[in-house]
Amino acid sequence: MKPRIRSLMLLMAAANATGAEPLDLPHPLQTTDGRPVTSAVQWRDERRPELLELFRTHVYGRAPIERPEGMRWEVTERDPHAMADGATLSRVAIRLPGTGGEAVIRLTLFVPNRRDAPAPGFLLICNRDPENIDPTRQEKSPFWPAEHLVERGYFAAAFHYADVDPDHHDGFQNGVHGLFDEPDRPRPADAWGSIAAWAWGASRVMDYLQTRDDVDHDRIGVVGHSRGGKTALWCGAEDQRFAMVVSNNSGCTGAALARRKHGERVARINKSFPHWFCENYNRYNDNEDALPVDQHELIALVAPRLAYVASASEDDWADPEGEFLAAVHAGPVYRLLGAEGVGAGPMPPPERPRHAGRVGYHLRSGGHDLTEYDWGRFMDFADRHWRDR
């Protein structure tokens, strides 16, 4: 059966199970010139790079630099007795020099003291007030329950996204755009927006984490909520060093299918947040069907690594059904690479996670938030797939 036909049949089955209308999605295993992708080598060498370029050109933009020359870091504080002797705290300044100045990512890292080997763990891209990732732990938030992660044997790392690029539109003069964009020339239509900049910042944190001998470099997950979830997905698509990629309530241009045109749509997000994406993305305002990609292909770019999509029952703006369907339709790529995805069938009810395949999913009761329940399920999924190592 041809991949395109098989994809549409799968989509129709999933749509019928959830009550959604069938959609004509681009197939992740079909090249732009219509050839089927039939091997892992062809995915790796041809289709995966092609999809990355399509997302860079039409959606997120492309970063002009990878690791900058002269990047350095310093541990500004170390406390081996944090969390009542349960963890070692490191506060790290990651310095990113550019034209006329530098950006500084302030990383907070708790590593469990009770461990027999380097600790796996999670990096949170925090898009809420910095108090949510308080390194002193005088303020504790369910948005980042660091103590719970440490108790489960995971390191807990977090940085605030505004350290990389402040979340307001000033013509891309602030943050890393002002440091690394070419001065005195118009920005290309595929220049990186803020989502791509924040994702780039998370990769620079990974550069640092890979220097730590108390961190398991092969078991690091990147986590984000809402705009941070969009960022985590794009980061994990580009940076294959992340072994797990977690999208929480990421919605439009995150995990939700654009072609469903439900909840927040491309025109609305571009109007509300003109700095998040590249200029080319405006071509698809009220024109989602013309996109050469859709978000199931973004999740597929994580394959065969672990991907996790989390939704909330009252978060209609983020389109939970569209997020679930995107997770389902990343499945053909996982299967090509010898793994199972989230599976087909009905969308699960609240508090009934799907964790058997390498794409996890849960629907939580409640609204747009990142909660202790969500974190617990992320860790359950990691336990299932990482603890046998």
C-alpha cells in the first residue's frame, strides 16, 4: 500500500475514533517530490534533513550559529547539602559572547546525592515567572517540583527563557538576535524567531550538561509548557542529543495539527506573537492547508527517541484532540525505525496515560498548566524506558 494512502486510512480511523473530521495530512514518509521513504537510512540521510529544512524555512526560522566561539561557563554557587542533604545544587552562568556583548543563561541544577551512577534527568525551559524555578527553594511551585524529581532519582535543571531572548517584539534587537544576527542588513524571511532562539539556548545548556560527570549524558529530557512546549519540540527535533522530548499543552505550532484549524490558529498566533516564528510563517495565516509540513512531522523528527505529548481536558485553545492525533501520526516513522509510537485507537480519557510505545501521551483533567501530575507521568514514562539500562 502506498504511504500516502496508508496515512490517510490511519488518519480516518483515528478521526472516526475521536469524532474528528478526516484531514489530508502530508505524509512524513514521502519526500517533497513524491517518493516513498522505505528505509531507516533514507529517513536519516534524506527525509529527516528535508523536513528540518521545511520547518526552518516556513515555520521556526534558522539559527545563524551553533555553539558560539568563546562560549564559557562558571559555577557561581555550589551547595552539596541542598534539599536537606538530598541533592547538590549548582548555579551556573553560561556565557554566550556575540557582537557587542553577551547573553548569560542562568542555569539551576539539582543532582541527587543518593545515586550509584550519573543521574538521568530533565531540563525545563521555564516560560513563567522565575519564582517558579527558585534555586533557594524558599518558593516551591508545582510547575517545577524539583524535590519530587530528585526523590525519584532524576536531576532537575531549569533556566528562564528570557535569559536567551526576552519575550516581547522589538524588531529582534534584544537577546541573542541582537548578538548573532548580521548587523546592518535586512533579516531574511527565514531568520530565526524567538521559539528557535529559546530552543538554541536549551542546546547551549546541553553543551554544559555534557561536561558534568554526575549527569547521564544519554538520558536527558527537555521539557516545556505552552510556548515552552513548542520550544522543546523544536529543540528536540534539531538537537538529537536530547533522549526525551516533552511537550505540555503546546497547542498551535507545538503538538497540535495546524490543519485541524481548532483552538488557536496560525493567523491568531502570528498576530499575537509576531516575534515567535519566521516571517515566512505569515504566508499560512488562514491558509494552513498550504503548509508543506504539519506538526505530526515535528514529533516524527524526534524518532526513534522518546517523545511525550501532554494535554489538558479544559485547554480547548491548545486543541488536545489535535495534539493526540499528531502523536498518532508520528507513528509511521517510529515503526520504520523499529519502534512503536503511541498507537492508534480512541483518544484516552483523562488520567489514563499511554506509555507502552516510544511516544507517550496523557490527557489531564483541568486547564492550561504544568502540574505535579504531569511531571509524575513524565517520570513514569522515563522509568519505563530508561530504567532497564
